[in-house]
Amino acid sequence: MKTQRIFIRVSVETKNKIAEQAKEYKTTISDYILTLVENKKMKVQATPDPETIEIKKELHAIGKNLWTLIKYNKTLELSDTINIRRQSAQLQDIIKVINKHYDR
């Protein structure tokens, strides 16, 4: 529970710099300063660029198509089914890497 106020004097430039850094982390100036003082780690969620979003959509579509092949085509040979499952798992791993990169 935050109940106390602390007043500090800084120059306009310093305040603006702190405000910019807090904005970069999408937090308030108070929370930014407290995080620094308490040596906490700040989490930043990067915004994916449009190309990455498009790649993720395409990878999801490919993965869905692979699973559809496995589900509905019972005539696939066992080796084909195993290869499709491997490819699907690789696609899922790629998507996880992309998500992990942007969810730091």
C-alpha cells in the first residue's frame, strides 16, 4: 500500500529524461524509480514488426494444414505421418522462438 510521498528536486532535463525512460518501459515515473531503487528486473514487451506478424500467421496456417493432412488422410504411409508430425513440431518451435523474442 503506497501511502507516503517523497519529494525530490531535479532539473527539467532530468525529469524529461526519466519520463522518457519510464515511457519506454510503459510505466509511471514513480514505478520506474522504485524499480530502479529496489533493483528489480523490468520486463519489456517488444512490439513485433509487420513482417514477423505475417510470418507467424503463415506458419500457423502451414501447421494447421499439416495437422489436417494427418487427421483426415488415413492413407498416408507411416513415414509420411512421422515426417509431417516432425515438420509440425518444428513450426511450433519456430513460433515459440518468435513469441519468446517479443515477450522478453
